[in-house]
Amino acid sequence: MIRYSRAFFELQWQFAERVAAMSGVPCEQALLHYTNFYIRFGLGREFDTNHPVWRIYIDGLSNAAEPVEWSWRFFLTRPHVPPPLLVATFGCFSFSNAGNDAIRLHFANTESHDCSPLSSERIGARRAELRALFDHVERIRQTRRAIQRVLGTSWLYNLPAYRRLFPSGYIDTARELSSRFQSMSLWGQFLDRHGNVRPDMRALFLERLARQTGVHEIAQCFPLRALAVDAPIALFEGFYDVC
Ligand SMILES: CC(C)(COP(=O)(O)OP(=O)(O)OC[C@H]1O[C@@H](n2cnc3c(N)ncnc32)[C@H](O)[C@@H]1OP(=O)(O)O)[C@@H](O)C(=O)NCCC(=O)NCCS
């Protein structure tokens, strides 16, 4: 399981601080709406400013000498919470229910050795995981024919190293999503496989952030966009058998 670094929280903190300064919203609101903190603390997707655990975090901030340190330490005390409606996990991939007729794919690095999960050496392993995942979905479909579509939302769909794992018809449906500021589908681009922040991405982001004069175009600070894909499950039938 990836262990998110202090630097990952610091980067998001810097973003929220800048948003608060430019827009005039309280820092607490900027942290809620412009960072992945709420989800990382395992509080779900409601973004409820009155959630008791969120209140403990916010109250602690007012006494914290080092707010970033407090945020990261607070995260370390929190249990890992899987994505909502998660059904099953196969190595780096998992899927959840996404309404009656769809499943949603998720990706997280679960490799035990120091090799990128997206490297060419590991393509076979990733495809084997996806084959097992779709075999599992196929077994579910024998009783629940309603599952017809496969969805995904991630910055990862920008990367050739990720795109090559899927049928091209699925990748072809990719479209940009404008604001995913609370989600790993946007913030994940700053991480390497160890949970550290990538220096090149960080530098580019902070340079763009420093040049921003208003929140209107703030999404432009992110080097990569979150992309949403949505395709018929039929595209996956047999795809991993021949790879
Ligand atoms: C995906 C992840 C494991 C990649 O980290 P890594 O293995 O250390 O990355 P590497 O530098 O070894 O790169 C592997 C490949 O991905 C590309 N890549 C990885 N991160 C990149 C980034 N931020 N921007 C551009 N390319 C990137 C590399 O160019 C390389 O491709 P190549 O083999 O074609 O050259 C890491 O970013 C991660 O764990 N992120 C969080 C998980 C996540 O975002 N999940 C999605 C939630 S929706």
C-alpha cells in the first residue's frame, strides 16, 4: 500500500492557501473544496463541513504551529478507506459498482518490488490482473445482465504507459473533466510509486500557481487533466485472452 508523503499534503496545502488568498474564501473552505484531504482522511464524498472528524482536523489547525505537519500527522492517524461501493480488487486494479448498468475501474500501486507498475516489464502482470477482474465481472453478469458499461476517471488516461493496458475503443472515449480538485483522479499525477511528490511536476505546478491572478483558470495549473472514459463492456470481451 502506497504511503503518501508529507510533501503530497504540503503541495495541496499550498494550492488551497493560494485559492483562499485569491478568492477570499476562508482557508477551511478552500481545504474542503480544493484538496483531496477530506477523502484521504477517509470521510467519504459528502464533503460535509460539520463532519465530526473534519471538525477535529479544522479545530486542530487553529492551534497548530505547523499546519502542514498537522495535516499530514492527522492523515497518518486515519484508517485506510476503500473507494465507495468497491466490489473486488485484483492487484493494482479494483472495481466498484457505478449505478445499475456500469462498473468503475480504479488503480493503485500494490507492487511489492521497486519497479514501476506501469513499466513495460509489468505489462503482463497488469493485463493478467485486468483479465481476472473482467472474468469476475463476467461471472457477476451471469446473474446481473444489467452491467453494460465500464467507466473510469483519472489523470492516468493521459499516459501511454497506462492507455496501452486497455482496448483502444475504451481509451477513445476519453474526455476532459474540468474540476476534480477533491479527487485523486487529479492529484495523483504528482505522485511517484512510493507516494513521494515528483519534483518536475511540483515545480511546473508551483510556477503556474504563482502566475495565477484569479481562481477562474486555476485548473490550468495542473500539468495533466482528469479524463473520464465510458465504454460498452463488450469491448473488453476476450480482449485480455489474446494479450
Ligand atoms: C501511477 C504511478 C504508480 C506512477 O508512478 P511511477 O511508477 O513512480 O512512475 P514512473 O516515473 O516510473 O513512470 C512510469 C510511466 O508512467 C509515466 N508517468 C508516470 N507519472 C507521470 C506523470 N506524472 N506525468 C507524465 N508521465 C508520467 C512515465 O513517463 C512512464 O512512462 P514510460 O514508461 O512510457 O516512460 C504513481 O503516479 C501513483 O501511484 N499515483 C497515484 C495513484 C493514482 O493516481 N491512481 C489513480 C486514482 S484515479
